[in-house]
Amino acid sequence: MAGQARFRTRPFDPAPAAGTVAQLVLLEVLCRAVGLGPAGWLTGCVFAAATWAVLARALRGSWPRSFGPANRVTLARTTLVGGVTALVVDSFDRPVPVAVLVGLAAVALVLDAVDGQVARRTGTVTALGARFDMEVDAFLILVLSVHVVVPLGPWVLAIGALRYLFVAASWVLPWLRAPLPHSMARKTVAALQGIVLVVAAAGIVPRAVERGAVAGALALLVWSFGRDVGWLWRVRREAVGGGAGDPVARAAGGESVSGAG
């Protein structure tokens, strides 16, 4: 009964709804400032609705139910990513201002270094916050990779798709879902993808340099995923072979497998 009472008295956090409003405001600003077209507007609205639905569902199953300051920073990043997504979709029909698109993406990448610091300094690190941050990063990289397909070629899509292919593989191979130990190399490689794609989207360096930089980033990403898959395979073999202790348990406190790369 006490657990049921605790569940009933969980406070409602209006942050997801506020994020939806902020997204619609940003879309309206883009519409008036740069002439965002119907396709971009519709995409932004779908993005806002999907973000609200996913967050509302996640909060219902989490404790504490309050969003916390770090997640609010991530939600602000999500709003910027929604604007980038709308502009990228709009670019399929007509030219869009590259400076605005790159500016929104660059600020979202900078804020990626802020939400984690806020979570640690305020003692509000949660599994929900880590997953939220990771999903926003992954989606921004996917959208940016879509945007640079025209100048660089379809092979660039591998950067955005690799993480989602990994997740799909984990549905078939459950051992890929085991937690990973903390790795600065993994975090650095992941951050590099966004930086290189933003520079490529800006078109401020020669095309040959862009291709080389993006190809190098992709190679590092493949290496990072390969290293993590190899580690998870070794852990699985040790667990099946009855090695000393539980290697998966020893990795507890590490990063989610879906953050590989």
C-alpha cells in the first residue's frame, strides 16, 4: 500500500509539454525568419509530438518522476535538433539557409557538454537522463548525415545508421545489450562525428578535405563499434564458460550498450 501511495503522489513534471511548446515556437520563428516550408513544418510538428509522447511514457515508469535540471538542458538540445530536422527535410524541396542550420546544430553539440556536467554537479544522474542524452545525440548525427549525402554521397549515411543497426542487431543477439564500461575513447569518437558533420554541412573547407575528414570519422566509428562488440563477445564467452565471477556484473555501472560507438 505504501508503494501504491508513493506512486499516486508522484509529482507531474510539465517539462515535456513545455518542450513541445518551445519546439512549436522555434518552428514558427524559422517559418517567419527563413520561410520554413510545409514539409519542414510538418516534420517539426511530428518530431515535437513524438518527443512529448516518448518522454511522457518514460517518466511514468521512472523515479523520481521529476525531470531534473540536466534533462531540461537536454530537452533544450532536443528543441534545437527538431529545428535542424525541419530544415534538413525542407532542404529536399528548396535551398535553406546553411548558417541557420549549422548554427542550431553547433549549439546543440555545445550543450551536449553541458547536460552531463549539470547532472554530475547537481547529483541528478539517472538512467533516463543518460538514455535521453544518447538518443538526442544519435538522432542529430543521423539527420546531419542525411543532410550531407548530396555533396558527399550516400556512404555518409553509415555514420548515422550504424548505431541503429547495432540496436537492431541487439534484438536478435541479446548479449549485445550488456552494459559497457566507461570509455573516453568511445565518447570522443561519438563527439567527433557531430563536429565533422557540422563542418561538412557548413561547406567551409574544400570538398576533398570534407570527404577525407568524414571518411576518417566513419573509420573511427567502425573501430569503436568493433571494439565494443569484441568486448561484449568476450564477456559473453566468459559468462557462458563459467569464469571467475560474473563479467557482465563487473561491468555494472558502465554505459548502456546502445551507446556503443
